[in-house]
Amino acid sequence: MQYLLLIYHNEKQWAELNEEGKQQVYSGFQALREDLQQKDKFKGGNALQPTSAAVTVRLRSGNRSVTDGPFAETKEQLGGYIMVEADSREEALAVAARIPIAQTGSIEVREVVAN
């Protein structure tokens, strides 16, 4: 089964974090990615540009609307994702707990619907 791990964090806190703190987070991500790749569990993942660079598209009655920014105002913003292969929900949750941002943000775990 594949699981999408959506990584939410506070962009303002991230912007205020010093370079050493950011490097610790990046190192944690790198170690997790390498471990998952060795086990053939890593299926993809990337960081996302900040919400200030996002646009939201809506289609209503055939009319497209494009607005700047995220879909909703929240305390935490979607900052990236990791797609993993896991034998169970518990295994996916264990991987999510290893994501460095879980210490200050949150990780949403969603099973991918198989086609």
C-alpha cells in the first residue's frame, strides 16, 4: 500500500529558524530518505514553495477563478510531502513520526486509493 505523508508546519517559525536549525532538519530528512530508499519504501517527495507563491483555482458554473494564496487560512501550512510504500497503516505512522517536522508541526497520513 502507498501512503502520502503531508507535512504541515508554521512558515513563520521556519523563516525565523537560524541556519543551523534548518540544517538539522534537512539532515533528518536526508537520513530518513536514504533509509527508506535502501528499503525500497521511498516513492517520492518534495518540499513545496511557501504559500505566498501558491494560487488556488476554482471552477464555478463553467467560470474559472484564480486567487493568490492558499485555500484556507491555518496556523500550519502544507510544506511538502513524502510518498511511501508501507505494509500497514502502523508502518506508515511510524515513518510519519520520523519526519523531523513532526516535532513542531504535523504529518497527515493518507492511504492512496489503488486503481
